[in-house]
Amino acid sequence: MEKPEHHIFVCASFRAGGDPKGTCHKKGSTDFLPYIENEILDRGLDAQVTSTGCMKACDYGPVMVIHPQGTWYGPVESEEAIDDILDALEDGEVATDYLIE
Amino acid sequence: MEKPEHHIFVCASFRAGGDPKGTCHKKGSTDFLPYIENEILDRGLDAQVTSTGCMKACDYGPVMVIHPQGTWYGPVESEEAIDDILDALEDGEVATDYLIE
């Protein structure tokens, strides 16, 4: 099976039962999933987007984690933020404005 | 913020709305979350477990992905499988019996 070069995780605050109730979801994290998917296609990135349950970084939400780089970003709450993060990913860099340190 | 050395993603088949409906969830992937959490503590691993929406590897479900190693495992449907995978993680190796290649 082909695995993606970049794996982008977007917190959707799913609880164990599935209800999306936490900070990231309330702040609209899942609204950006289609935008991220489209940007990946437009840029020709070898990347997969996966929504997640709570990643325990609620103070920084909406949270996005990119592996294998291991970069944690937040708050990611605009298309501009996503553009900056994906620009950095393409350049092998880190989008410092949104980095959770 | 402290980030985990190992980030373990367990597919819970969450749909966009949050309903856990897909293959991994039907095969009991989320039943093992407490076991994995306990094993991490017992072993003293610097690891975080995160449940996810569909990771598009349904044929291999229940699916577990470990980053930054980038190892995709499945089907992971027993405590024995989890033990083998975490043993390998501790040893810097790969649990070949469950590896999705």
C-alpha cells in the first residue's frame, strides 16, 4: 500500500463516542478540511489529511500536527495560516508564526 | 509545550460528523485505546495515543500508525498484537507480523 510522504492531522475534538465537542471543533477546525484537501491537490503534495480526536493541546487549538516532521501548529484558523504552513512544508521549513513550541 | 516522542494513531473510523461507522471501528479498534494507554504507562514510553477518522486503509483495519517512524500496522485486533508492536517500538524495530507494506 502506498503511504503518504506527509501525514497531516487536524484535531476535530472527537470524543470516544464520536461526538466532536472540544475546543478545536468549536473553533471550526473541520471547516478547513476541504480547503486542505484542495491545496494538497493543487500543490501536488504527496500528503494525506486525517481528522483526529483530542490531541491534548486544546490551549493552542485549532491544532494541526504534521508527521514525520513532528511539527505542531496552532491556532490554525484561517486559509492564510494553512497556506503558510503548506508553503513551509513544501520548502522543507517550519511556519514559525503558527508553531507550538 | 511538551510533545511526545512517539505519536500513536488509532483509526476509529470517525466520519466528518463524528459518527464512528467504518471498518476499523466495527472491528473494535477503539476497544483497545485504554489498553494502549496503560501499556504506555507501564512501559514508561514517551508516547501519546490519538484516535482518528478514516485513514483510508480500510482493507487492513483495524489500522494503527506510529509517527515519526511512519509505520502502518494492521490488522491490530488483539492485545498480543499491540504488545508486539510496542515491543518493537521500544527496541527501535518494526513488528513485521502486522506491518502494512
